[in-house]
Amino acid sequence: MLKCRSVWRRLAPLARASSTVCRQNARRTVREPAAHMSTGPTGGGGRENLLYFAMVGTTFIGAGIYVYRTLKEDKERYQDRINEIASRPQKAAAKEATLLHPEPQGAAESVAVPHKLPSHTPYLLIGGGTASFAAARSIRARDPGARVLIVTDEPDLPYMRPPLSKELWFSDDPSVTETLRFKQWNGKERSIYFQPASFYISAEELDSAENGGVAVLTGKKVVHMDVRGNKVKLDDDTEISYDKCLIATGGVPRNLQVIDRAAEDVKSRTTLFRKIEDFKSLDKVSRNIESITIIGGGFLGSELACALGRRSNESGLEVVQMYPEKGNMGKVLPEYLSNWTTEKVKREGVKVITEALVKSVTFKDDKLEVQLKDGRKVRTDHIVAAVGLEPNIDLAKSAGLEVDPDFGGYRVNAELQARSNIWVAGDAACFYDIRLGRRRVEHHDHAVVSGRLAGENMTGANKPYWHQSMFWSDLGPDVGYEAIGIVDSSLPTVGVFAKATEKDTPKAATEKSGTGIRSESETEETAASTEPSSSPAPAPTPEKQKDDYGKGVIFYLRDKVVVGIILWNVFNRMPIARKIIKDGEEHADLNEVAKLFNIHED
């Protein structure tokens, strides 16, 4: 820019002088007699010289105009560039705000920008949950230039669900429902979202992005799938074709039939807990009512009961939990441990009603009335139905995909394939486990593992499902467990326990490891390379087990082979459990096997 200005300073006077000479010669040409014009130059001043000077003058003028225009255009381009650079932070913030908080339908048409969606994408991921995000990350790791389009009917970018029923409820931030940031048990803060909006590119940019990227199309639902034509139709009739497709549609919360059939005033006071909006809604409701009842004694119901129970100590909220089993998580834990867990939940301020079968729910005198089959009644202001999940298989009919009649979900092989170019991962996948047989798993870590495997196989890896996913549940920061394999209370179990210390809690474990979300799975190499060290301490006696369930290991057996393991307040030992299940051997003395976990360490 400085060079251009210097040139202009030198050329400007010359251009002005040339312009003056040209004007003087032009006037002189007009005044010359005709004879002089026809006889040729005299004294060096004929027509040719005048014409020459006129041309030279014109050249200098043209040069001057050219330089002036060039400098002016450069200056404008320079200023435009400066303005564009200066506006980048605002644009990035606006993009993030748009992605995280899409403008509601019905916004002013004057500011609405029509979206030009790609008509084709090499990788199409249906569903915006954990499995889809894990697959997208896996695809990009193996194919760095890949173009990946995630389509989700939720308004949010991919996020993790476990904190919705765990850490978010223990936040002391009054704006937690807006920020969706929480402190892990180890005190570190993080967002519920896997990545910020700046990680993604817009769907409109996907075709033209030089290095590819991951785009998320929020608020759109795939309603039809043409397997032969390799394309899908969205709920706005948009069609998108694909080369490879992943179905990761997750599941939808079950509801009680008596609530489904009830009047609207009952349904409007019932929460089916699954998404961010459910957390926000329940948080608001729980702060403005006197009583809340949770129906369900599984993972979600017990976690929410503990979370709300602790809140009740401050606000006076009455929290009731009811379920048909004899104790909390009765379908998973052996009876003695289920009973112990129930007492723990009661200590959190929860009124627990066991062996409760709901007969009807009605709305009377500004209260919901829950009528049980044995005649008991519970009056409450709001109900949370936490009675399980139904896999979302809406696309099965149009796609012609097989649904498993026993476990539900899309039936896939060990490579998570339903068709040659269609994979399924997460809650919706009924897969063949090469160690434990056909299964369907509804846990966060399985979504990570299966999504990652599906992504690898979409890029040509052809790997079978070998890595046993784990799952975990925390009853607040003091009691938690991790589990792997088939953990069903109907199976024979052997439990080995020891006295817990202050370090044997989820909070202490995360402080030690530096991680708060137990969702990143170990690899097979990690499990194989872990050398368990035995402890010389003797196994506890049965009498000891009756008194103290502070920490321990519970083995689940099928045909004398360990098929499932729960680590009760024992953390960071999952590779050992994974290896035991992978080996698939019979064990004469499980007390000796329990020593591998060093549960008797102080």
C-alpha cells in the first residue's frame, strides 16, 4: 500500500503537466493556419509533433487515471479486509448462538435466511446423540477430509445425557439450566455439549469445505428411508442422498399405560425424562411445587430420587419414589445390595414405596392422586415416569430393516451392519456380541463404543464388536458403581466386600483420575496390558458381608462362567473386569478372583 502511494506522488505531477501540455497543444492546433498544417514541420512544430504531444499527454493522463483507480480499489479492498477480520469474533459468536439457540419458527421473515441444504453427503448420520457424535469423530479420524452430516430432531448440538440426572442437579449455579455447565465430582467444570458450536461447519458449507467437516442439521427429522435409492426424506420433504448411513436414533421414554390413557390434566403434570428440555422443565417444576413422585426404581429413577431428595433438605420439597420391585435397582442388584441401596436413598430424604403397582392416576382438588393396586394412595403435584426406554425404530418400515422380536431395536451383525451401506449404533442397535451373544444395551458408554466402531466400519475397518462397554450409576457423590457385561439379578451372583475408606467414593475417584464423566472407554490393548496384582489380604467372611457393603465386587454367573461384574465403590479397575469376561473361563474360587481388584487396600 505504501509503495502505491509513493508511485502516485511521483506520477501525479507528471500526469497534471501532461494534461496541461495536451490542453495547450489542442488550443494551438485550432489556431494554426491551414497552410502550416499541410506543409510539414517547421522549427520542429508540425501536426505530427502536435499529435505526438497529444498522444503522450493522453498516455500520461490514462496512466494517472489507472494508478488512481488501482490505488482507490486497493484501498477499498484493504479496508474491506480489515472490516472482515474485525467482524470475525461477532460472526463466530452469532454462529454459535444460532447453533445452540436456533431462532424459533415464526421469526420475522425480513431476517430469515433460506437454508440451502446439501442434496448429497458421503456420510449421513441420523440422530444427534452420543453414538452419532462418536461415529463422526471416528470417521474424521480415519478419513480426515470426510464430509459428515448429522440430522437430529432435537434443537441442540450433540451432548451427553448422564449429567441430566446426575451432576447438573448438584450445581450451585442458579443459571445452570441456561449455561448447562456443571462441576464434576472432582470439582472441574465442563459443558454438557461434546464440542462448542465452532467445532462444526454449517450444512450449507459442507459441499464446498476444502477439508470437509461435521455439520449438524438441528430440528429436522428423517421420516422416510429409501434403502435402494440411498436417500432419505426429511419432515419438510427435503431429500438427501448418501454413500454411507448410520442410524443412531436412540430411544424414547416409556410411559405408564394408565397415564397414557388419563386425562390431559394428568399428562400435563407428568414428565418423561430424557432430553435437555426435560431437565429444564423438571428443574423449574420442582422449585414451584410441594410434592413430586418418581415412578421407577431403575438407574434413572434412583438417580433422580437421590438428586431431588437432597434438594428437598433445603426447600422442603416432598420426594416420593415408588416401584414394583422390593428394592432400588432390584432388576440389577442382588437382593441384599438392593435393600442396602434403598436405605441409602431413604437417607437422602426420599419416601420410598416398594412393591407398588399403579392402578390409576387422576387429578382431584389440585392434586394428582396415584391409586395403587393394593389400595394405597399417594397425592402429589407432579409425576416423573422413569420406567424404561423404547428403541426408536420409526424408520424400520420404510427402510425394510429387521427388528429383533426379543430385545427390540434394529437387528445388526457383529460389525453393526443392517445392510451393505447402513449401520446402527447406540440404544437402537440389537447387535451380536461375539462373547455374550445377541444383546441391546441402553447406556452412555455403549453409545460411545458402538458409535466409534460403526464409524470405523463405515470407513472400511470391518471390525466386530469385541469391546465390552461399561455403565455406571452414582447415587450422589458418595456412592457409585461401575458395571460391565450382563448384570441381571435373576442370575446367580457372588459378592465379595470390604470396608470402604474415604477414597472409595465417586468424588474421590474422579479427584484421583482427573476425569469426572466415566464415559471414555478403555481400548482392548489397555485391558490386555493391565497386569492385575493380587493382594495377600484374605477374603472377607460371609458375616462381614452382612454388616458392611462399603466397597466390593459382584460376579454374575451363567453356566458357571462370569458374564457380568459390578464394581461397587471400586473405581479405575474396569480393564481387569473386562479381561475376566473376555477370557470366559470357569473359576473355582471367586474370592481369589476378587483379589485382583485390590479391594482390601487401605
